[in-house]
Amino acid sequence: RIAQARLSHSFFHQNAGGLKRQFGLTSQQASNIVATCPDCQRYSFPSVAGGVNPR
């Protein structure tokens, strides 16, 4: 199941929600597959640091 999802993601680059629905994975498993994909890393956004609005 996870191996099939990894293979599918390496070809189609689905997001975590799509992998979760298609392969019946948990959210954590699907997110890990997307997070470890080197091709998808260049499209990920950096996390926004918390803080106060400077206005």
C-alpha cells in the first residue's frame, strides 16, 4: 500500500490528500511521502514564523 503510493507519487506527484483517499493511508503517511519527494520540495512554502502584525 505505502510502496504503491510512493511509486504513484513519484510519477504523478499527487498531494497528500489525494494519496490518502486513493490508497487509504493515514494523513501522516501521505504527508511523509510528499515531504520526502525531492521534486516536490521546490514547490513547498517555508513555514510562516509566528509573531505580531507590524502595522
